[in-house]
Amino acid sequence: MKYVALFLAFVMVFSITVCSFAETELSPEEKAELQEKIEQNRALPEHQEGYVEEADGCYYEVRRCKNGDNNIYGEFCFPADFDNSATYPVIIYCHQNNGSHKSFKKPGWLAYMANNGKFIGYTFDFCGGTPAPNCLSDLDYSESTDETQVSDLNAIIEFVKSQPFCNPDQVYLLGGSRGGRDVALCGAEHSDDIAGLILLYAAIDVNSAGFESVMDKIGGYTGDVLLIHGIKDPTVAYESSVNAFLNAYADAHSQLLLLSGKGAAHSFDGVNPQLRDVAESAVLEFVNMHIKEYPKK
């Protein structure tokens, strides 16, 4: 059922930094120093293929994939009671501009969905999605575009679906801000093989901060979409999600959740536990609506 929900919350105000795509030109010496930091970061033991970390009642395993010649760093999040003889729904988490695989890992999204819904998650660094040395995937930040990030996401979908534990009929895309924009763009090509889209404060109908409106490009997705946005968002106005809800996803069984209150700003889930709880519960309910049998043996 298509509906709009409004949640009222009165919480602390926090500041928002608007991100741009501009980079400062580096000298040869600065470039060499930066490259050394990149290599050191990628060489850390916790960033090596197969590294396992137990945390938050679940566990994470480093698993890279490829997009052509580019390496994409990623981690799967498994429920603590993961059964390797079963298949599971998988949620692919797409970070915002200047974000990373930690953007949904640290606020607890992956752990929440693993612990409460038994969903496997995959979180990753878009190629060039954040300035070096914080990006563990290939490409420079200046080389990242809508096209490169959608291409990364297409490769990740194929990679995730190839895993023996993945139920290929239950793969979901979740993205925040620019990551939500990437999800919307990518989803337009995947009506037949992506079970649902989840867009958090998505930078869709935007004409600032390096973005332009892509509303006319996202309407190809005919599946169900959940949009969540804070009405105090100064970076991406909540009307962006309202417009997508009404115009791009009118034929789907879409849901729009608007969060209000002083804390309902951009990336609210990273700093406001109350609003994150509401959003996480809404996502869990949305995904559970699409699960007919879980886990499938």
C-alpha cells in the first residue's frame, strides 16, 4: 500500500557539512606522500581478503570484487548463527559522497539487520567514492562519476548473487545521499532482479553541491521503494524524496517516511539514535514484507 508516514522527534541540533567534488591540486611530493599513505592503509591486516572481525553480535568478512580492472573493497556482514547450508536475503549498502564501507557499519545498520532480521549485508567503498587515503577501492576521487558508481554497483550485484549463501530473488539496494542517488539510477536497470530499493535522504532531485537532477532517469524501476528523509535536511531538501515518491515511483507500492524534529537533518542515522531506530525499524518491516520463506534451504 502506497503511503506517507511522518515521525515527530525533538532532539539535538547538529551541523551539516555540504560536500563538493573539488580537489586541491597536489605537488609531486605531496602525491608521493599520499600514495604511500594509500598503500599503508590497504596493507593493514584488517583490510586483507578473508579477514574476519566479530563485533556487534555478528561478524564481518573482507571480500573484494572486481569491476573490470578496478578492485572494489567490501565486507560481508553475517548473522552470528549463519548457516552455510541455507540461502539468505542480502542487502547491499551504498555510502554517501565522502563516505566509505564504514558509513553504514559504524552507525549499526548492518548489525541491526543481521541481528533482527537475519539478513546478510554487503558494505563497500565506491571506486573513488571518497578522497584518498580513506578509499580502499581503486580510482581517484576526481574520477568518480554517476556512471562509475552505477557501474560499480552493477558489478557488486553480480558478485553478491554469485555467492552460495545469497538468495538471488531477495537482493535489496540501500543507499544514503549520493549512494541513494546511485541506487535509484542503478535500480532503473534492475526491475526484474532487485527485490526492493531503500533510499535514505537520497540526492535525486538536486541542483547543488555538484549534483543535478536525475529524476527523469530513475523511473524505470517498477518494484517497491522505501524513501526516508528528514524534513530539516539542509543538504538535500526532503522535497527531493517527495518528488521521487510522487513522480518516479508512482506505479510501485512505494512508501515515504518523513522524519521531523530538530535532529531530522542530513545523515541523521549517523548521529541520532532515536531517528535511526525509527528508520531501521521501517527498513526491517519493508524488507520483511518481501520475504516469503526465510531462510530458504
